[in-house]
Amino acid sequence: MEWWIRASARAPRLRGVGGRARACLTLAAAAVVTVSGCALSGSGEDPPVPNWNNPIHGRVETSLAAAQLHMPFPVRSLPGFARPWRILYTPGVPSDDRIIVLQYRTSAGLVDVYEEMPQVSAGEFRKVIASWIALNGEPGTTGTASAVMVRGKYPGLMTTAADASRSDIQWIQAGVEYTIRGPSLTKRACIDLASELAS
């Protein structure tokens, strides 16, 4: 199962953009729900494997400076990297709905760093985290959701696939929502990369 969620109507709702999915917690039910940029399926069928090279079906930008012109918030790159391997953004949508993905080739494999405007406040995000954790172990679910602290000050949501083959992490900082994911990221790698990106 890839990074999709099949969720019941009681699952928390956040921003949704078609075709992008992040969470490793899978819930079997009938409703279609979006979770912070995830396009979710209630059809009972497994979604297609994401295109890790361009997960948002975005436009390639040549530099961070050029990409910044498209975004309504300061774009942050991972320290320790001269530049991202690839920069993608979603054109043709209102600025508050745009997403940028900075891609890196690391020792942990491909890393996609998503940055976008959150649909919920930082306080509301704490409730979202608690709601997803409450779904752990429910009938028809696989994978787990857990609460983490990024740099000891930003509440984060980490989801991990049932086979522990990969995890992702998401948090809100200074009015920007960040998600770090990749095809083979461990929990430890998620925490380390988030700690490096956050300030």
C-alpha cells in the first residue's frame, strides 16, 4: 500500500490537492477524505504508485530564487545541501493553494520536502494529530500515526506504513505547512531531516 488513506467521514480534513498523498496510515471505509494535500480514495482499490520524481505533477523551476517568485511565503531549503536536485511547483492555482516540492538525493534515498499554506491553525493541527492517533488499531486500518515534536517546539504528525518500510512527517511552522516524505524514509530519517529544516 502506498501513501494513501482510505478514511471514514470522522477522519480529520485538511487541504487536498488531487493526486498527492502522504500518509502511511490506511483506513478502510467508503468516504473520500483529503488530508493535508492527500488525494484519498474510498473506492476500495489501491491507488496507483506515486510518481516520486514529480509527485504533484508540477512544473520544474530552475532555481530557488525563481521558485520563490511563485510562492506567498519564504521557501526554506535543507541546510547542508548546495541546492535541491529538482524544484517543482503547482502553477495555475491561486497563490494560497500553491505547493512547492524541493527534491533531494540523500544517503536516505530520494527526499521530497513539501511546503504550502496550511488550511488549519497550529492549534487546530494538534487536534488533527490527536484524531489520527485515535484511529490507530481501528478495524480496517493498517500503519500507525504518532505525535512527535520537531526541534522540541513544533507538534508533528508522523505516519508509518504497516511494514515499517517508510514514514513521513508533517508540521506547521510560522504559517507554513511542511511535509517530508520519500519512498524509503525511516522514522529516524524523518526526525533528523525535520530537525534540520525547522528553525
